[in-house]
Amino acid sequence: MEQMKNLDGIIFDVDGTLWDATHEGAASWTDTIRRESELSITLDSAKLKSVFGKPMDQICDALFPMLSRKARLELGNQCFSEEIDWLRKHKVPLYDHVDETLEKLSARVPLFIVSNCQSGYIEVMMETNGMEEFISGHLCFGDTGLEKWETIHQLMKEHHLKQVVYVGDTQGDYDACQKAGIPFIFASWGYGIIKNPPVRIDDIRDLL
């Protein structure tokens, strides 16, 4: 795999690439919506999979189109905030073989995470799955307020990275890599479908 030669970093997406937290996320969001609004919405895993990967404001637009823009963001921010505590109490495991693969990879090249999630989401995934020692740095939309490709560039600048590859599972991930000018590896087990990806892996252990 040509992209893996002479790297100074591998950057991973989160949802659909390292874990699937949509079941617990849907339970948390539904609980918050019922307590904090008059909406009679019940979210499920499939609905969250259809929007996860988008920036936080776009998720609010997609899930709460019946509300004003201000009300959407207020309710969405409440859902995002309470989801962190929910996930800390309801541990979501990583996908099969992710932990062992990251451990082995981290001995060879620094590993990073960039996601469109809220601040604290990456941290709770690492905390509950004992990943901290394998990840050299991370950034998300909640930290930067930027598009994913710009967040990737910011992470690269902060960690002085020149040659990286991004591992993700959606068209949005691929498009961000195109804008960022970095290679992309498609994780086929995730949420998205990409026609003719430049590189496809069907098992995270393929990165080894």
C-alpha cells in the first residue's frame, strides 16, 4: 500500500471507522429531546448513521427541521453535551481488532483522530476503551468550528505533520481528504458507500 510508506502520521475518523456508538447515541438523544423539548421524536441507530459524519450544525438541521435555526442549535447542543455523560456511563466497545491494531500501528507511526463530532466525544471513546496511550493527538469540529479538511490541516500544523493518510468510511471523509490534499483509505465496514475508492480495506488489520 503505497500510501503507508514514509508516513509521519495516520489520521482516523471515529464513527463508522473505530466504533459504532449510534445505538447508545440514539438512546441518549431521545432521552434529551423528550426532557428538553415538546417534540415527539424517537431516534434510532439507522437515523443517526445517516447524519453522523456531518458537522454538528448540519446534524441539527437534518434532525430538527421543524424548529427555528436557533432552537435547532440549542436542542442539538444539549443533546451533544448530554451524550458525553451517557457514553461514559454506557460503554461502547471499539470495532473488532481496532484496539490491537492501533497498539501495533502506534509502535511504528504516530496515530491521530479528526472527526466532525463535539468536544469531549473523542476523549470519552479513548477513556472508556483505554486508547489514550496509542493516540498522539486529536481535533474535532467542536474544537475548531471548521470544515473537516480545515481541521485536518490544523492538526497537521499543530503536530508538524507533512505526510499523512486518512482512514474513514464516508463520502464526506473522502471529499475532505481531496480538499486537504492527502491520501484516503476507505474503511468498507463503516456507514458510507464510496464508488471506486482509491484504496479500500475490509478489515482494520489490513493497515498492518
